[in-house]
Amino acid sequence: MDAQSSAKVNTRKRRKEAPGPNGATEEDGIPLKMPRCAIGLRQPAPFSDEIEEDFSKPYVRVTMEEASRGTPCERPVRVYADGIFDLFHSGHARALMQAKNLFPNTYLIVGVCSDELTHNFKGFTVMNENERYDAVQHCRYVDEVVRNAPWTLTPEFLAEHRIDFVAHDDIPYSSAGSDDVYKHIKEAGMFAPTQRTEGISTSDIITRIVRDYDVYARRNLQRGYTAKELNVSFINEKKYHLQERVDKVKKKVKDVEEKSKEFVQKVEEKSIDLIQKWEEKSREFIGSFLEMFGPEGALVHSCSSPAVGPSSCDMQDSAPAWPDKWCHICTQGPNQ
């Protein structure tokens, strides 16, 4: 990886004065956000047979040391990477990104094998050769695409395309009667290793589809594909339609259950709220009653307080006679 690419990623040794986005620091090893840039490729990579090459200058390979140090702009390091690139995915793109960033000044040539070669040496593909050519053409790291690339690289092919290095993962690739088709490239010092992306491959994607075949068959039937197009038998087609109806009923039942749960929960919340309010009002009512009629209530104090104003004799003479039972209540309290 060159200095420019490595500068984009923080290392644990470097320290940053202020935190980055979302409080991230360089010690976290999280790439900082880059400024928005409008520069980008507007055309797909051209095919090699469409490019007019200048063969006036002799082809002289650069060494690994010269390539790593950097070459003039007019003489980029020509790196070649080949493959099948069926169901082009992020693993393919990452491998090509690594090949593009092997040296400071890299011109990446990508070879894509034809259907005939691939079917003979590796097996059947999902995408045909034209679809695979087109997918690689639109990868941002690719500068040139070689159609009908050879399975084994010959000195004539390397010289024709003026290739300096060949990029591929370092795992021996046994095929076409050889333990490693890149063995002679490694011995010539032209091999530049890249790393595979774990967890993603064309075989993994096909395995997922095969494993969940019924799900994808039902999905495409819903989207308007016919059973004939999907190679689905009449019985399986009816089975998928029945499963679809059953799933719809299950979904409706589940929706009703969820709505019922929400309704019951709201009723419980309302009931709890009403009970709490009723308890509060009850306590207020009882408190008010005790303030008026309790042993220390206002009514008892008003009956037992001494007279103020005219003499007690005058009050006794002028006041009406209280029945004995009311005086007993006032002096003793309602509960005694």
C-alpha cells in the first residue's frame, strides 16, 4: 500500500489532539471522514483491443525496487490481474483495489477469461462472458480490460501487454494440470501478492441461493416470473402459492395479536391511572372529613372554646338551651 493510502488510515502509534467524528480518536484505528470530492471516472475502462498502443519504445520491465520507489508519470507500473469475476462482488473489487495500490504509479490491466475456458477448467458460470466483461469494466480501479484472457500466462502474452507484475493472492492455484498456474511468474520475480477477502466469494453467494432456493423461487414468482422461467414444476408452483397464502394468514393473525396486546396494554394503563386518581380523591375526602369531624376537628374546637364578648352569665341567660346529647358529642368527641 502506498504512502497516500496508508495516510488515510489512523495508526495506533500516532496521537491526535482533538477527537474525530463520533468522538473517535486515532488510537481507535477508525478512518477519519474524508472531504467530499466530485472527481470521478465518467467512462468504463476500455478493452485492450480498442487501445492504440505505442510500440515505438522498447519494452523494458521495471524492478520491484524501482516500482516501489515510484516511476515517472509517463511510465506507470503495468500490473496485471486476471480472474473469472462471476457475480462480481466486493471481494473482487477489494482484490483489484489492492492491485491498483501496489505501487505509487500503477496502471491496472485486468484479464477476464471467456466462457469456453472457464467451463472447461473451472465449471459453469452464472453470468456469461459479456456480462462479466462489463462488470469489470465498471470497477473504478481498472484501467484496461483484456477479453478472452489466457488461463496460463505465457511470455508472449506478458510481452504483448508489456506487463511488469502479476497480482493475485498467494495461495497456490492448481488448475490445467499444474499445481500452481502462477509458479513460473513467482520464479521470474513478477508476482505481487494480494489478500483474499474472507466471508465473501462467488461460491458462497451461490451456496446461499441454493440453500434458500424455495424462498427465492417464491420471491420471483410473486414478482411476475413464470414457473417455466424458474424451472419450477407444476406441483411446486402450487405448493409455493399455498405457502404464500398461509404466510399471509399468519401475518394477519400476528398483526391482530399485536393490536390486541396494544389494546389490552392501553386498557391496563387507563385502569391503573383511574385507580390511582380514585385513591388520591379518597384520601382527600377522608382527610377533609377528619379535619371537620375528627377528635381534633374544627367542629369540636368551636364547641369547646370559651365565650368572648358579653359575660358568661349573660350568655347563659340569652343562649338557647342545647340538648344534652349535642353537648356530650362536642365535649367527648364523636368516637367516644
